[in-house]
Amino acid sequence: MTINLNNLLNSISKNSKIGDFQDLEHIDGLSISSISANLYSKKRDDVVMFYFRNGANHASVYTQSKLVSENIKWNLKINKKRIKALLINTRNANAFTGKNGFKGLKILAENLSQMLTEKQKIDEEKPEKILPNEILFACTGTIGEAFPTEKIKSSIPELIENIKYNQNKYIWVKAAMGILTTDLKPKLAMEECYIGNKLIRIYGIAKGSGMIYPNMATTLGFIFTDANISSTILKQLLKQNIQKTFNAISCDGDTSTNDMVSIFATGEASNSSISSIKDKKLKLFNSSLFNVLLNLAKRVAADGEGASKFITVKVKNCKTEQDAKKVSFSIANSPLVKTAIAGEDPNWGRIIMAIGKADVNLNPNKISIKLGHISIIENGKLLPSYNEYEAADYMKSEKIDLIINLNLGKKDFTSYTMDLTKKYVEINSDYRT
């Protein structure tokens, strides 16, 4: 897929203009570079680096797939509390590439660390030596193809030369586009809050369009903040907030080998120290972080491969949250439900089917179902007032809300997904060509 920044800036037909995105600006301590390493047949940005001049605290969550990419194996070996760079490549997942895939990352880390060290000598008053084990990697693209080590290595001088110490909206959008694969739109989100009397920025980008189903984090997501928060607390915050954000989306029920969501904190805001996750000063930051993660997660689901509709599946009043989650994803992952929505057919029988196969205890006489504002089932019975023509008209909307009430308890869960269209089949049957 060719990414053309001019299309983003000017396109009306795709409803994708730079003005559609929030005004992400500068985060102290962070620098960005986005270039083409010619990984695609047509020129586009395909390698992106986030560089932390003075280091950044960090935390990540990764896929729970039993077959993971080489970059995740690399990252799991990193034990540094502060890292200096994150290097992302698209087009190649570096998964199932064996020793050569891992060796390629080692070569890139050594080369990049040397060149960033030289950059430090030129630009910093007190330059630091950057080590290979202070660099994290993210890879996305085709599984099983040889990792293009030499192409990426040869692009590193240009990557270093193009480092932007000050960011603006254009640079953030360019970076967000540089990590895309089959996505149609870049995904960006931002929030601002206070820790004490210090203004804190939280910015994020993500990619993901297919192979999106949670057993951890799903897709690639990167959060950046200038807050002064330790890696330990960042890890706790990320694990806590991932469950109802990136762990609440599904496009096709498949989990990638490369799933990764990370947060980086430069500490440049110099807010007062945070001693634990229970610190009251973290309350606003925690809710703002959740908002950024949820915003990005929804954008991933809405931009699912071939998607024409964004679907919210809210399951209410269950005995346990786990029951609510099972029912919600049983509906969200049902090809029959998703194709009915793609065809704008209010076939509520398919929702009943998906509830029934979720393997939770049910009382059929208590189930209620709504399609947006339209009540269909109440207390296990079809409402006499239900009007299928009204429901069919609602199905023409780009946003579809399914609300299921089991009336068995007080626990809820909401998942987010997209419809299943002919375009999805076309994209994935033609993915490598």
C-alpha cells in the first residue's frame, strides 16, 4: 500500500485531512525521525525512530501468542530502566525468521547506538554513550520473510540526519503514517492533565488493521509523556488501563505475533515525585492515559481491514466481568453478526446465537437486546412494538451500537469491532502482492 502524505493533507474523498487530527505538539526530551528505507516497491516512509536524548522510563505489554517476533524477544531481554531509542519498521514482521532475524536487530542496535553516540557528541553539552541494550524495536508486516537488515542499516545515516528535536502536528502525522501497513488512516491521540501544578502531555500513535484480537494488547501502540514517573509505576498503569482499551478491540479474532503497546516517560515536566500507583497526584494522569489508550484502540477497530462500520458491543448486568467479556467478544467476533451488519440486515437472531455460544450461564427469560435506541428483546421476548424497517434504517449508520442486558448481576464489559466485508477478503487474499 502506498502512503502519500499529500493525500492525507488534501483528500476529501477519503475524509482524511490533517485538520481531522488533534494538535499534537512538542514533548520535551523526545525527538522523531521518519524516512523511507525502500522496504516497499513504492517509496513511502517505512522506518520511524523515537529518540530520547536524556533517556526515558518505559514499560510495555506484549502479545501472548506462543510464536513471537524476534523484536519482542529482543525487547524482553532489555533490563535497562531508561532507554534511549525506539526503532520501528513496517513491511516486515521479523517473525519466524530465526537466528538471522535476531542477529539483524543486534546489528542495527550496534550501528544505531554508535551513530546516536556521535550525535550526542555534536549536540549535547554532556554527551552520553548510548548502548545497544538501550534501544527497543517494533516490527510489523509480513511474517516469515527474511528481515531486511541491510536496507534498514543503510538508512540509519539519513534517519539520524532527519532527527527533529521539536515536533509539530505534521511531524507526528508523518510518524504515525510511517508505521502503517494495511491501515487506511494514521491513528493519533492526545490528552493534557496536571500532576500537582505541572502541566503534563500524553501523546500516542498506533497502527493496526487486521490480526487484531486481544490476549494482551493487540496491534502496535506507543504512548509518550513528559511526566516524571518511574518504569515500575508506568508498568502498573499500563497493565491496569490496557484491559478495557486495547484488550477490548477485535477486528477478525486473530492475534498477531508482534503485538506491542509501550509507554515512554521523559521526566522533563519535573513534576513532584510519585511514590506509588495509589498516589492521589496520579488520578488525573491515570484517567488521561486511559482516554488516550481508548481513543487509539477505537481508531484501530474503526480502521479494520475493509471496515465500513464501527461497532460497539456493550454487555450489561452480568454475574462477573469475565462473563460479560465472553459474551461481548462472542458477538464481536461472530462472522455471521459482522456480515449481517455489513449487509445492513438487522438479523437479531445472529446476536442470540452469539450470546448462546459464549459458554456462560444464562437465563433466557431475562435477556434484553437493543440496537442503538431501538429495543428488540425484553425479558426474553420480542417486543410487539419492534419495527424491523426502523431497525434496517438504523443499520445504514456508520456507527452501530449493540446493547445486551443479561440482568443477572452488576458487571459490564464493552468491546469494539468492525463489520466483515468483501473488501476484508480482498485485502487478505491479496496481502503480499
